[in-house]
Amino acid sequence: MHSYLKSIGFSDIKTKKAMNQILAEVISDYDEKIVVESDDERLYAEISKAYADNVGITVWGEYDDNNVFQREYWYPYFRSEEVSSREEILIEKHADKESYAGACDDVRVGVTLIFYLQNAGEYLVERGRESLKRGDTTVKLSGLVKSGKILLPIKKEEWQQKDDQKTTSSRNHLINAARNGDEEAIENLTMEDIDTYSMISRRILQEDVFSIVESYFMPHGMECDQYNVMGEILECSKKTNTKTGEEIYQLGIESNDICLEVCVNAKDLLGEPQVGRRFKGTIWLQGRVDF
């Protein structure tokens, strides 16, 4: 069973038989279907069915010689409507199946963002037309959450918020320069890191770490598309899975200046989410690339 199936409201699906019934429903009563022919003349289909707004299950498979659909794999999805990054995106196929991972270097995070590509069918269609252009894409990032917590916000005056925005803009400029080999920018970034370490070492003696760290976005575990995130909640809505009746939260958050949306089962979220509060949790990062 998929680890993040409960994130979209299917927490009571425990047996393979029950899952197969749902997958059969997706295939027979789908909302979206893309059929694409690969370079080696194999016919693939990407079939999706929604069970709440922007939430559902996608099945990927291949048509055999008798034109019968053979399921290869499936996964739960949550689609974002917010553009997260406009950086150049690299897409590569997974080794074991016809699924794809996307990656982009965004200076705001400081690490390469690797995500599971949601619209693999559309990517293959565009690649077949040879219409893909380097750097001419945007990505909408989203995350499925196993469990999460709601934290109180950090109180800031208006001048502090403006000062933080100015500092962030200056740091992003330095990182861009450092990536291009500017030695002075590299030295300034090193000094900033030393000052930050010194400040945290002093404050951590008397303060809680989450009153010092406002947000973070960092890799989690051994799987490359899972991340620990904490960020301010910008939007919050509660939806109901039409199949199971379970309630799920869809949260728009800002973490390290990157906007993305996360989906979590209401039973797995500790605390009451509200705009202005902070979300903390581990996410499986997905992305939908607009070609």
C-alpha cells in the first residue's frame, strides 16, 4: 500500500483487494486520460480520477497487443495551483518504471529540489513533438503529508518584516553571484554563515529553537523527493473525500520564500490550522510542470 494514500483520505484501505477495487474504479470511471506512444512504439496511458478538489489517484499502464490496458503502477496526487519556481527544470526517467523525476536549483532553498513528476503523459507528448524548450517552464509544487503539526507564528514588527525581506533579497543576489564564481560573494556568504551560527549559539541557551528558526526546507531520509518543511500558512481549506467521507486539509504555505501547497488527513494533523500560523511536517514532494 502506498505510504501517502491516507494523506488524501484513504486511511482505512488496508487490503490489496480493497485497493484493487478503487483502482478498477479509476480506470473505468476516470476524469482525465492521456494516451501517448513512446519512442519504441509502445502505447502508454495515464488515467486520473479526483476524489476531492485537486486530489485523487493516477494510474499508469500500457496497452498490450490485444488493446487491453495493463496496469503498471499508481500513486495518490495533490495538485497545486500556485507557481512555485521559474528556474530551469531537468526531467529524468526513474530506472525501474515509466515514471519521471524533476529537479531544479532554486537559490531560495539552497539545495536541488527533486520532485515526482505528476504529468508524465503530458511530458512525453511534448517530448514527442520536440517542442520542449530549456528554461521555458514553470513548476507548481505540492506535497502529501503523513503527519504534521501546527505551530504558533513568530511575532514581528512591520520594520522587522521589511528588514528580513531586504536581507533575503541580498542573500539571494550573493548566492547567484557565488554560483557564477564571484569570490567576494563566496566570502561574504561565509561570513554571514559564521554570524548566523554565533547568533543561534547565543539565543538557543534561553529560547526555543522554533522561536529562532522561522522556516526551513531540507531533505529528509534516503528518498530524494521527501523533505522536512516548516512555513507560514497563507491559505487553509478543509475538503472531504467523496469516496470515504474523510476530511483533509489543503494548506498553502511559504517556506524559505517558496510557495507550495500541502495536503494532510485531518486525523494526522496536530493543532488547528489558521492563516498566519506555521505548518511543520514531512512531505512527499510532487510537481506539475507547465511546458
